[in-house]
Amino acid sequence: MKHLLGRLGVLLALALGLCGAVVAQGLDYALGAGDAIRVQVFQNPDLTVEARVSETGTINYPLIGQVQLGGLSIAAAEKKIADALRTGGFVQRPQVNIVLVAVRGNQVSVLGQVNRPGRFPLETFNTRVTDMLAMAGGATQVGDDKVIVTGIREGKPFRRVIDIPALYLLPGGEQDIVLVGGDSIYVHRAPVFYIYGEAQRPGSYRIERGMTIMQALAQGGGPTARGDERRLKLHRKNAQGAVEVIQRPPMTDAVLPDDVLYVTESLF
């Protein structure tokens, strides 16, 4: 009965727009800091409380004091309060119902070059990077093929760079890590190179994985009728940040971020 009431309560909150995009499985939602909840005990109206989960994951509840609810599902939180009321001798057979009124905790920020940046709720305990990228509409055309996940794990700062294609192409999905509340996902702008001079389509272009100078030249449409690829010049920053000019770079060399290719005019 209490689980039915809890499920109806979450659906009612969704209908009122109070929970935003909470979850289809309300009872699986893990409570987090900032979440607003309403706790009710059947036939005990004096024990009805609206509270917000603190940064430490606790609420203050009548008779039993501070209760640690952070990280618990709604069903587990109901049981924890019921057990405390029963153990303390306050209510013999407590039927506790928790309604999720507003979601503030257990959200992940998705930032940078994604189609729908913003904050998204963790819908289940095992929401992964691919799930959150899908909620954000995936990376934009100028987005990098790597994501940076930052957060806190076991009380320590956490940072991991994840290869997006590997999430889908490699078996096992080891990089598709489980997210926790407070995590941030950042997609940086993809690195680019520049081509100008006697090129068919001068401009800036995204560097594709493993791209060579020959492929970069082809991306710019190749040289014009007056251009000479044999006299190509490469402007590249060295380790000290100074720009060096490399005459006739090997066409099989890899293109690096911010490389500038200059297609000179043919002598003949």
C-alpha cells in the first residue's frame, strides 16, 4: 500500500510540474542534497513534514532527529524512517510515505559543445555517460570527440577524459562510467587547422582523428591552378609557443591543433 501511495505521489508531483524531469521510476531515484520531500505517516498527521535534504544528506524529523537519507531510494528512505519510529517506540506500525516535491540534488551538468547544455537529473542509480550525452542531444558538429568528466569520488576530486567513439565501438563499455550527483561533463571545441593561400577552399577546418597534412590539404579542396603543393609551408608553434615555418613538410605527417598551411603560388 505504501509503495502504491509513493508511486502515486511522485506521479502527482510530476503532473503539477514540481519535479521537473524527475523519473519514470520514482522509487528508484536516489535522494540528494537540495531535494525537497514531503514525509507523511498514515493516521499521524502531526508527523507530516516538508524538508529539504541538506548538503550532508540529512533531514530533521520529529521524534527521531537527524536522519541520513542522501543516496537512498524513496522506498529505502521510507523504510529507514519507519524503522526509526518503530524502534523508538513512537509508532507501532508506521506506514511512511515520501513524496518528492522538487529535485535539486542528484543532477549532472553537461557543458560545452553539446546541443542542449544544462543540468539533468540522474534518473536511476546506474545513469552512465552515454545516457547523459543522449539527454544533452549529443556533441555538436564542432564538438570534440572526447568528454571530460569531473566530480567527487570518495571525498576526493575526480577527473577522467573519455573517448566518445570508444564508448560505442569498444566491447565492455569500461569507459562508460556511472555518474553521481554533482558530476560535470564537458565537451570542448574540436581542434582545428587553417589553410590559406592558393587553396580551393581556404579557411579553418576540424582536425579529424589521425589526419595527415595531405588529408588536410584535400579538406581545403587542394591547390588552385596557380598553387603548388610541393612548395607548401607549415606554420606551427613549438614547445616554447613561438611559431616556426616548416618548408615542404612531409605529407604523411600528422596535423596538429592550430597548424596553419600556406599553399604558395607556383613559379611556373
